[in-house]
Amino acid sequence: MDVVCEYCSALHWHAERLASSTSTHSSFGLCCLQGKIRLPLLKLPPPALQSLFEEFSPLANSFRTCIRSYNAANAFTSLGVAMDERILSGRGPTAFTIHGELRHRIGSLLPAEGIEPNYAQLYIYDASTALAFRESRNPHLRNDVLGIINSVLLETNDLCRLYRRAFEILSEVALENHAIPASLHYTPGTDPRCFNLPTTNEIAVILPGDENVPITTRDLILRLQDGPLLRISECHPAYWPSHYVLFFPYGELGWHPDMKQWNVSEAHHTGSRLTQLQYSAYRLFERLAEYSSILRGGALFQEFIVDAWAAYEQNRLQYVRTHQTQLRSEVYTGLADSMNTSLNPRDIGRHLILPSSHPGSPRNMYEIYQDSMAITRYNRHPDIFLTATANPNWPEIRNELKPHQTASDRPDLVARVFELKRQAIMKIITTDSHFGRVAGYVYTIEFQKRGLPHMHLLIFLDGVDKNRVSSQVDELVCAEFPDPHRNPIL
């Protein structure tokens, strides 16, 4: 992985280049859309935190092994999600598996009476008291590592200052143990030529003045005490730094809906919006000039990737929910949907329709199924059923791992290498006609419980190349006993 993108300096394999590339010039679209995405590099973490990511020591080993617990102990927000807690037997890699919606939530700045403070509430107390609470709630974590992280965040994280300021304002206006809610309101810079990340200076603490003021994507509502847990919008720039404090120790803000793509030829912003998916993908590429704590996060990196995808998917679903008219949902409603879903006509109400353009939706899956069956009707039965599974020991993966890492720590590398292997396999089958002339094919990509991608492929051969007799099958498939000397165990 030694080919550098000329626009963002991301490292690629040569095979990842776009089809428009020439023999002397390679261009890439996965990382920055050929320069349309421009983001500043991540800041180098404080030395004390960086040593925990890299060193060979008992402290660093504990940090890397329990990094999700260390992050949760110091995060401002909790993770509200239905976790799959089933323990996978054997010595296989860890996996971060969720069901349903994923969200970040925050409570009041002061705990309810008789309840120990946690998450953002701990940043209101002095350092020693907060550390004592963290140690009592996390007996499986090392006290000295918790102390290092606590000191680093109090010294460098700008969100700590914002929460303390919000606490001071709410304390001043508190009446009868109940305070008007405060809001961390985000207002982006006004200069459209700047393409810096949003800073905490653009977040102001304001008082809505009315508890019924709706929460917008720019607001993070805080109460002094009591009240339910409130959800942070996936569109708020504090969505990532408020939870992944070990990845963003300075409180650097993340994506927000006002971000725009970059016009490479004219060197200014375009009117095209920089999507959440494009922003997240940019952060998953390694660059020689950037130290990425994200790519060194191990189990926390797994959580980060799942969270980034869930936030993007929930953002898209919200768009579908609020744009049913533009999506012409009335075309899909009525008697046809009533019959397909076995509803009683008296029970029909207003439905939210997912269009076929939404990946994974019922209509999308049914459309793909119909296409596959059309290929089968035209070419008769498939001749070859081929399965290819990712191998975590592929040298392309192992050579790019950081120290202390295994393949399960870098699902991004596994997915990218598997896709390159898939393309190579398809070239051998279709272009090189390894099994004969190919009339058509259908494949699907699945991920096993251990996180490894694999492909199920149906191949339809053309004319005389179809497998009609057993001798043709014997040329493609073999079964043999392992050699007793080379493979004695087998």
C-alpha cells in the first residue's frame, strides 16, 4: 500500500485506482473524490496518550486491551444501543455487534440524589474526586491509566471548558432546584473560503428560556439536575468528540451539515454538500503526514466504524421520513401495499415508504431478486456456485497492520483487500474465461459473525461451455485426502 493520492496523500494499493487512470497517472476516488473532499489532518495526540497507543508496557497493554472501557469511563455521553452480548466460543477475534438504532445520550450536569455521577457529570467535579468515582465504577481498569487519561483530557479538551461554563450559567439561574435548560449552540464560521474543521469557539452556551423549545441539529441541550436522558443529533459536530474522547482528546469538532465539497479547478467551495459518509470515509485512510489514533483504536475502532455507519444510515432514514412527498410515496400506498403486507383494510394508516434506491429496503431487495431471477430464466440454471472468503493472514493485510494489531483491529483493511481480491477473481472468470465463456453472474457479499467478508457467486456459462457431463465437473472440482506427512493432523 505505497501509492499516494496526489490530492489528500492517502495511501492506496495500485489496484484501487480509478478506471480513468493512465499508465503514468493514478487517480483515486475512495478517499477524497479526486480532491473534492478537503479536511485538515488530525492533531497529534498528547505525548502521554500517544505512549499508551504505542508502548510495550503493562499500562499500554491494559489500555489497548480495555480501550472501550477506558473511553466510556471518560466520555461525555453514553452509548444507547441494544448490544449483542452473546459470547462467541473459541479463540476467534472480538466483534462489535448491535441491533436496532444507535444513539448518543447525555443526562443532567448533576446526578440525582443518591446516584453516583458518571459521564459528563464527572467533569464538573475536581480532578481527584472525578478520578475516585471512575475508579469505583471501573474496578477492572488500572487506576494509573485512568489517572493519565483524566489528566490529559482536563488539560487539553475544550469540551471540558464548555461543560464547566454551562454548569456555572445553570447554577446562577437555578430556581427551586430546577433550572432553565441551557444549549450548546453551534454556529459555523461565516467565511466560505475557509475549510477548517469547526472549532469549539463556534459553540456558544445559551439559555433557550423555554423547556418546550425544540432541539435542533445545532443544539445540545443541558439541564442542571433531573430530567430524562437527551439524545445528541447525529448532525451535531460534537457527536463524535463528546463520546470518542481518546480519538479526539482536544475536543475537535466533527462533521456538520453545512460542510461543502471543494472545487479543485477553481480552488473554492462548490454548492455540493459534503455528506456524512464521505467525511467518515476520509478519516479511515492512512496518511504518512498524519498520526491517526482512530486507526490504532482496536476494539474502539470497531465501535467507531459501526457508529459512523449507523449515524449516516439514520440520517438518510430521517431524510426519507421527512421527504415522503418528493419520493412519491402515494404511488406505493393503498390496496397494493395492503395486499402485500396482509393488512386489514380497516388498519391501513399513513405508511413511511422506503424507496428502492435505499440499500437494504424491502423494495431494493425485491428489485435485486427480480433481476437475478430474470438472468436465471434467460440463461437457465447456474453452472458454478463459488464461495470466496477473506483470509486475515493475507500478506496484503498483515503487512499494513500497526504494532500490537491483528486483522480484527483493522476491518477497513480487510474490506479493502477483499474487494481487490474479488475484482481479481471476477477478471479471471469473466475476462480471462477461466471456466469458459460467461453469459452472466450474480453475487452477494456477506459478513460472518467474526467479521470476515465472503462472496457467494453464481456463474452462468454460455453455450458449449456449460457443464453437461461429469468429466467437465471433475475438471473444476476435486476432493483429495491430505498428505499424511505434510498434514499429519488433518
